[in-house]
Amino acid sequence: IPIIPNDDNFYFTTAGRIIPTVTGGTSAIFSALVLYLILRSKSKLKTAYHRIMTLMSIFDFFSSIAIALTTLPMPKDHLYPYSGKSFGSITTCNIQGFVYICGLGGVICSLSTLCLYYVMTIRYGMNEKMLKKFFEPAAYTVGFIITSSIPLLGFFMNWYNPTPFEPYCSLGPYPFECLRDEDVECIRGGVQDSVFRASGVIVTVGIASHIIILTTSMTLIILSVMKAEKKAKNISITTGSTDSTGSGLHNNINNANAPIEIRDDATSAGAGRASQEEDLDLEKWNENDLSAYVLELANRRKMIVGQATMYVGAFLLTWIFTVISYLNESS
């Protein structure tokens, strides 16, 4: 079967094989470390934050292992000139491809869920009971449907094969060139080009939806933090000019609608802590304690924004090149 030559393909080089091995192995180690730290913590899986992080770490661990194995699970007699050796079969290639795609989808959905979790707790003050009863079931159901649909479709369509744009088994017919070259016969996963392109559109829509969720969530979180900081500064200023009864402070808080903002006891869960269940009785707080609490709340929100930014940045650095390569080949 003739194969379109591609001597300049990076994924056929030694570097194209070593880099995924190193990055995939490193990612798997740190995902396992996150799981270890969560399970050794006092709250374990009692908080929504820990449950979401656990799911994300599990998905990332298995997908990273699949990436780190590179060409090893590929069939011994594959047609592409990868630099690494192959010792597998069609079955092992199917397993690697399925775990990789399923893990990728799981990480994307988990990160979207984490971003929405931050919005629910920081922006709207949702506590742990509400998260567990309403938010998590809905998020996990939608995530399961998205995470399982494309991987299962790829399995039944025989699309887990060696491809020229990744050094491990992934989505695509085999050989990939059979979609566009009439002289190349499809051995596995042969379908009309329009069908495969349609699957690419579905993947693209999913990625675009995830980016929209990331962007919108980060915007809402940042706006909420800016609002909290502004109110914290206003309350700090007013505490120095109230009378002995504290009525001036109470009036200033009411005028600023501060109770709506500072009752967000679930914010601490965003930093991996259990939220308080009781309502805050502001009238029993003295001025100094109230001012310190509001400032602490603003600082916590800033810390959570930093965490969310790092999650988003790590995700983009990990997957952006793979996604660009996939979309480029699919087009």
C-alpha cells in the first residue's frame, strides 16, 4: 500500500517520540501526587472541590500514561516510519487510543466543571449542600455523555490507529492518507471523508464550548474579586469613623449590600476547605473583626483566581499543540 512520504514530519523523529514520553510521564506522576494529597487530607472527598480535582487527576493520569507509551502499543507491522519501536497489536492500539481520547475528554470536562464551580461559589455563593445536590449531578451527567460519546464512536468505527500527526494511537483511519488519496486503500476505519470531517466538527465544537466556558468563568470570577476588593476597602475605611455603638458601620454595610457578598462562606471550599453552614450574624461582630474578615475573603478570592488561572494555563500548555495539530490534519 503506497504511503504519502513525509520526511519532514516531526512526529517521526526521535524528539517527536521522547518529548511525549517525558511530558506524559511527568504529568502522570503529578496527577498521582494530587490524588495522594487529596486522599491523605482531612476532608478527603467531602468537598466538591476535592471531588472535581480527583476526577480530573484520574482522567489526566490515564491519558498521560497512554501518551507516555508513544509507539509501544502500536501494531508491529504499522506503515509509518516512527523512530520508536512497536510491540503491540490492533487490540493494544485500540486500548491506547480509547484511553487517550477518553482521558482528554474527561480532563476538558473536569476543567470546565472546575471553572463553573468557582463561579458558583465565588460569584453566587453556593454552599456545599447546594453543590452536592444540584450542581455536581448535572455537571457529571453532562460530562459523562461528552466524555464517552466520541471515544465510543471511535471504537465502533475502528478509528484508533497509528496516524502521521501523533506518535501514539489516536483517532483516524489507517492509513490516514486513504481519506484523500484514491490510490491508497483504507485498511481500518475507512469511511467517507465527510463522515470523518463531521466528527472533527463535533470535536471542534466541544473545544470551542470549553474555551467559551473558560473565558466566561474567568471574566465573572475576576469581576467578582474586583467587586469584593472594592467593598473590603470601603468597609475598612468606614470602621475608623463609626460611633461606639457601631451603627455607622452597620448602615454602611447595608448601603453597600455587603451581607450578600460576605455571606459567601463556600469561598473557603474553593481553596480546598469545608464551608461553614451557619449564616453570619453581622450585628454580633465588632468593627475590627468584620473588617478583617472581609479583607480575608477578598484575599481568598484573589488566591482562587490565581489557582484558576494556573489550571487554565496548564491545560492550554498541555493540549494546545495536540489540538492544533489534530485540527490542521482534519482540515
